[in-house]
Amino acid sequence: MIRQTGFLLAVLMGVVPMSAVADYSSHPSAAALADRVSARGVDRSWIDAVLAEATKQDSILKAIARPAEKSKPWSAYQDIFLTDRRTQEGVAFWQSNRAALDRVSAETGVPAEIIVAIIGVETYYGRITGSYRVVDALSTLAFDYPRRSKFFTKELEIFLELAYRGELPVGELKGSYAGAMGLGQFMPSSYQAYAKDFEGDGVIDIWTNPQDAIMSVANYFVAHGWRPGEDVITAASFTGDASLFDAGLKPKMSIAEVAQQGLVPLQEVTGNALVTPIKFEGKQGDEYWVGLHNFYVITRYNHSAMYAMAVHQLSGALRARML
């Protein structure tokens, strides 16, 4: 386990500069949160010390109000994630971690290129993992972002419990403005549920150990129903009512049903699988697609069709370079 005693000592000894501290321990919602976490065996004074040291970050509140994937069309999204440089660096990451990727892919059925593409989209293969302290991000959003306070309060509770039990260095770990951590950007609940130890050494380090990150990303996909050997998405032609594309991400329609409404796959889709209609604003105009089960699984990592498409297309570029 990774230890976090240095942070607690800094708090207790007054080493942490208090001018930058919001003292969330006195927030009206803090007592109830501390009660819930202490009921799981976490020391109450430790919880109060951590919350007292957590810092409100106004830049986080601004950032979360305008997530890029909701404000950019697919054509702009492609320019960010589907670049030659990101592909080249993905190939380098794959080559450096080939043994781990081969083993994990063989054990889980999740293709190596999908695992690498996730890490590539999330953190540029570990190069950009976030600059905010996780405790600051989660506290800011739990206590000062009412719109999603319930979600981030739960994540903060889990983070505190994990840290206290010695798994996370609470005052040292950095992540995204939303509190996502490591090469694969796991929220605390995802870390708790899906993070796995590759080497079997008792330490799950998704921040500096690519092997643990690779194993954890693959385990996430397995847990969400990845089907080995199946396709992800297929291009289609379309001559129907655009309302067809309001069906959401989860596959609910048969191939025959979407075809009757004008969405016809350009290649054969085998079996009786359910699908979902997908439309993107592409560089050459609207693009039409039929999303399959594994496409939906990718959206469980990030609930965005553009995200899933970026992962899928980056994975294809990576595989082509590795052949």
C-alpha cells in the first residue's frame, strides 16, 4: 500500500501554509460527511484535519462548467485526439509496455490497442495526468458545486477512506479538475472497484506504474461487458428522419429497425445484436454510424459518443502502426 503519513504530520505540525486553506471542516455539510466516513472506521480527527487543509479552487468550478466534449463538434474533437503525434507516442508507449499489454490482452480479451488508446486520450500516455490535488478538487466540487454535489461527495468519502487505510497519499496525489487519477484517470470509486495489481506486490499504483494502469483499464472494460472479438462501430448511409439519432448511447434497436428508418450499415453486421444510431458533424459533412455493443462499453468509461469514437479511431491508427 502507498502511505500518506507525511501529509498528516504536516497538518498537525502546522507546516501547511494556512493562508491558502478554505477549512472545509467547518462547512455546513462537513459534519455529516465526516460522520459517514468515520462510521467506516476512519478516525474522525484525521478527517477533520484533511478537510481543514483542503483548498477551494475557483478554477475548478470554472473548468467543470464548460467541458470540452460538450462544446466542440466531432471535427474539432478529431483535431485534438487523432493526431500523428498522439499516434506516434502511443506506439512508443505500446512498445515500452508490450509484455504487459500482451499478457493483459490475452487474459482479459480487451485488445491492446484499446487499452493504449484509452490512456492516450485520457492522459497522453501519462504525460498529462492533472495538476490539481485530488483532495482539493473533490472537496471543492463536493462542497461548492451544488449541481453535482451528491456525486462528488460520494467520491470524496471514498477517497478519504482509501487514503486513511493506507492506499493513497491524500495530500500528495494530483489529478484532473474533477478528481480523476492516474494514467487512466480513475475516479476514487473506479479505483476502489476496478483498479488491479499487475505484479501481485500488494501495491496498486495507477500513477507511476504503467503495468498497473494497463491492468486496471482492461479490468474496467471486462467489468462493463467487453465482448472479445466483436466490432465496435460501422459506417452507414442515411436517408431518414434525424430524430433517429436522439436514441441515446445504449443499443436498443435491431439492425432491421434502424434500416427501416433509413440507416443502413455499409458492411454486414452479424448476429442479432442491438445497435444505436450515431451521427457526427465531420470535416466533410455529417457522418452516420451504427454503434455496436463494444462502442457502448467504451462510453461507460466516458459517457460521450465522440469520446468513444476517438478511442476507437485512435486504436485503429495504433494497430496499423504496430503491424
